[in-house]
Amino acid sequence: MTEHLTVVNPSLQERIDATPTGMMHWSGTGPAGKTCFGCLNFDQRKLRSKAEREAPETVNGACDRWRRHFEGAGEPKRRRIFDARTPACSHFREPSPQEEA
Ligand code: SF4
């Protein structure tokens, strides 16, 4: 339905298209080469299969920072699941060696 609409700001439209709902900020605004999978705020469910344990970066998850930001007191938990390989946003937080263990 929108295929004939003019895109006024192509670079903004690219960011919108690349950013799944549930990210704290635009995809690709974080450190070069980093993805949400490597971020301390990324929350994945328990890895179940052998394939998931061998390639955890392929298992989708949610941004916990986004959840905390938009979750109101007493409301049900809000999570928006997206691809762990999505390029990181500017709120990317590298786990410290203690947090990785
Ligand atoms: S980089 Fe981190 S803070 Fe940003 S959307 Fe991904 S998980 Fe959330």
C-alpha cells in the first residue's frame, strides 16, 4: 500500500527499516561490529538444543533495558523478541569479565 509513497528522508527510513521493535535506540548506532548478542542488556531464554548451545548468537532475545524503560509499575512484563545478530545500538554495554563468568 505504501509502495508509491515518496520517502522524504532515505537515511532515516533505512534506520527505521533496520531497527526491530524493542531496541533501545537505532540499530547500527553502537560500537562497530557489535551486535545485541554481545550486549549486557540482551536477554535470551534458556538455550535448549545442542545447536542453540553451539551457536547462541543465533537465538533471538529481548532488550532488558527497553523492557525496564517501558514497563510500568504493576503492568505485565513487556518483551519484544528480535534477532540477536541485529547491529547494536548506542546503549550497548559490554559485559565486564566478572559479568561474563
Ligand atoms: S545494543 Fe543492548 S541496549 Fe541496545 S537494543 Fe541491543 S540489547 Fe538493547
